[in-house]
Amino acid sequence: MAKNIGRFNYYVGAVFAQLYQAFPVKIQVDMPAIIGCTESDETYASGFWTGRYLSTERGIVEDFTEEFECLRATMLWLHETGYLLGRVGATSGGFEGVVTLSPKALELLKVIPAALADEAESRSFGDALIDAVNGAAVDKVGELAGDALSYLYKFGMESVTNLAG
């Protein structure tokens, strides 16, 4: 799989997990947490965003501009395709994503996929995403999100609503 698709799937899953936990409240998506960084003394220079953050994994300040651009594009795509409700876009202070799940996204995250239905405690896509994000299972987050989006595409919104409801 292309690197950008894998990263896109991970970001979709991580955004969905944050929003599923907070639903129905609109929240500011915690982009640094999704990417794996925190602000540093170098994040802003002379009032301008530099893209330099402290990596939570490596403990050093690095340039995360590419990761933020990919996450922004992912959030815009989710908004434009009807998965997110709220404000997504550029602001005078940078980028804003104050959103909640749309009905389409919520119903999708409530579906219990066949692969998870065999487990002792059947879990929905949403619950499985939260577990994967909390367990730092990056590959699993991307896999679940990709499966969820593919499911919606293959079977259509009507089947998601029927299965979840």
C-alpha cells in the first residue's frame, strides 16, 4: 500500500476515535496527539508556525510539517465527503477542526464487522478504533479505518443503517 494511503487511513481512524469518544459534543481535534508530538519552544518563531514539535516517541524536536499537512487534508476530505460536521479549515491562528461525527460516520462506527463479531465481546468499528489508538497500534488503526471506509463504499449507507440499527 502506498505510504500516503496508509497514513490517510491512520489519520481517519485516529480522528474517528477522538470524535466517537466525545460524541455528540463538537471538539477541537487534537492534531498533535494524533501525529505523536507536543508543542516545543520552536513550534512558533516570531509569531509564525514553524512545524517543529517535540516528538513524543523520540524525545527530540523535529519538523512535522508534512504530517500536519496530511492530517489537515484528511480532515478536509472527511468534512467534504460528509463524515464530519462543524468547522474545518484555515483560520488566522492556523488550522481549526472543531467537529463531531455526522450521522453517516456515527452509523458506520456503530457497525460490528464480521472480523470482530467472532470475539467473545463483539466490538463495533468505533470501539475497536478506540482500543487500537489507546494501545498505540498504528497499523491496526489504519487497517480498521480502511476497512470501515471500504465497507461503506461496498455496501452503501443503507446497509450500514440497517446493521447498526
